[in-house]
Amino acid sequence: MERKTPTPNKVRLRRTRTDIREALLESALVEFGAKGFDGASTRTIASRVQAHQPQINYHFESKTALWMAAVDYLFGLWAKALDGVIPTKLTGIDVAALATAFAEGIRRFVQFAAEHPELNQIMVHEGTAASDRLTWMIETHVKPVFNAIRPAWQILRDAGVAAPIDSEILYYVLIGAASLPYVNAPEVRLLTGQDPKSPAWIDAHANGLVAILLPGFAVSR
């Protein structure tokens, strides 16, 4: 007797526990980014990757634990994307080398923001009200980035390479300017007729941001 080939929606591939956990984290980022913590559905998170609610319960003891693990995962990807770009030792560093590194960091961050708009979405959702989640995210992930950027920026500003923006304000200028077109991608498409996820747009966006934030570097190039 001829055996029937299963239809694609009936084929279930075996996945390891690690694969399922990572798939759930990626799905969680989309859900938390779109709806915030309170509006997110763990059932939707599971179904998006063809998993079941009990699999979430197996890997994460609570919705909060899932959210924290997803944020850890996201910032881990961010750290990997920018790993080694900006030197950690700044004493006596050549300003031109630092400007080159900072410009590369901007370009990499724009690329990351294009690939992961949920980073800005989650930060906006959480940043609108004080909570234990916000405190944990700031202390664990955001403040180390904030503190790493400021001294490098101050060196570039003192050298006349960087725009005259206070280092505390720079963080928000950079995050907002790098992220907004990808969070508001449908608006960009309607307004400009262009796709902000295209390589040409991302490159132009990154180069424009470098020109604005590092005018001395742009002129020297």
C-alpha cells in the first residue's frame, strides 16, 4: 500500500530542549515588544513557534522569569554585535582611532536596531513606569552600556570630533535616532515609499547618524 506523504503542517521536527528554549525566547521578544509585559500572552508566545504552554512552564517558572530571560538573551545579542568595538582602556588613546571605533559602533548599533526593533519597543514599554522589572533591566543591562559610552564620548567631544551634546543626553539621542525607523517601519514605508529594512536604507541611516554625531570625524574622512 502506498504511504501518504504528511502535509507540511503535520510534520513535527524533533527539537532539542535548547532549540525550543531559544525559539521561545525569540518569540517572547516579539510578543513583549509588541504588547508589553501585561498585554503579552504566553500562549501566543508558545503557539508562534509551534510549542505548547507546558513547554513554557517547563523552561521558565513564571511569566516574569520568561521576560527576564528574553531580555537577557536580547542584550546578549547586542553585546555580541558590539563586542570589542569601543576600547575599554581609554587612557592615552589616539583620538582618530577612538573616533573610528565609535563610528563603527554607531553603524553596528543601527544594524542591530534594524534586526531587533523589539529592543527599543521593550525599553519604551518598561520605561514609562517605575517597576521592579525596569530597575532590574537598568541595573543589569542598560547602565553598563550607558557608563561605557560616556567617557569615550567625552574624549571625542573635548577633541572637537563629536557634536556638543552632553554625554547623559547622547544616550537617548543615539538610542532614539538609531531605533525609530525600524520600530515605525510601516510609517516609514507609507511616508517615504522606501523599505527601512533594506541594506541601502540601513547604510544611509548609519552614515547619516555618524555625520550628525561625529561631524569632526566625518569632515576628516
